[in-house]
Amino acid sequence: MITSEPLEIRELASQDEQQAVDAHNLMLVEDFEFLPTWSADEHWEDYIYRMKAGRRGEHVPPGWVRSALFVAFDQAGELVGRVSVRYELNDSLLQFGGHIGYGVVPEFRRRGIAAELCRFALNEVRVAGVDQALLTCDSTNEGSKATIKKCGGVLDAELPEVAHSGGPSTLRFWIPTATES
């Protein structure tokens, strides 16, 4: 593994559109939405507004929770990943998704970026009052399992896959968010 250089992690901005859409389209091949709930029919500024409103807990659709989306850039200004933060859990997120979900653009994987995104998100939920964060991943996703464990994740359960028949099971991990004294 190559260690990542310092990242700039922040909310989406107007100037991020091309890189973010490119990452979204690239990762759709892996069945991963880099831009959750985004549609090509939606104006970019409207999407940014929705994401920022969601972080404030405004205009949250029924069945959803207050959440935020952050993007990460390397020193060269390349978009390398993103992390979604859910500040609370509903029944669905307790089974799949949890408090934190991250994705790294394929060409930037195995550099410690996922762990840096995870640590950023753990601090974000800690500040919001979450004592333990739930993270989930497919049982076949060795990279995510390693990242979650590296960030202090303790396996809680393995759930059979119900959303996609024949797919891998889901692993549930809890990570304490309190910082060491």
C-alpha cells in the first residue's frame, strides 16, 4: 500500500461538476453511485443545494435521515474519493449502509485514501454526538474490510444478502468515535 498525501476533504462545489460526474460514471461500472441520488437530468447547482440542505437536516425525504456528502482531492487537485455521512440511523441503515459510506476512484485505491475518508467521517459523526458508528460492507470486499478494521471496526454480525439474490452477505462493524485521551 502507498500512503496517501494530505487530502482536501470538503463539500461539493460548483467547480467539481466535471470531475465528480466523471467519477460517478466510471464507478457505475462497479454498481457504485459516487454521487448518491444524482441524476444527469438535475442541474449541478440544484444537486449541491440538496446535499447541503441534507446536511442541515432540511428537505430530507420521508424514510431518509440527515446526511452529508464530502469529496476528497489530492495535492494536484484530482478528485480521488468521496464519503457519505449519515448522522442517525433508520431501520434500513441499521441493516445496510450504516453511518458512513465511502468510495475511492479506482486509480487512487490502495493509497490509504479510504482510511483517511473514514477517519474524517468518524470525526464528523462524533461531533454530531454519535458515540459508535456503524459501517457495513460486502463480505467479499477485502479492501473495505481492511479499511474498517484499520479504523477500529469490530465485527458485530454477518447478514445474509437479501437485496440482491445470490449476492454476498453484508458485514456490520461498529467503531467507537471517542478520541483517545
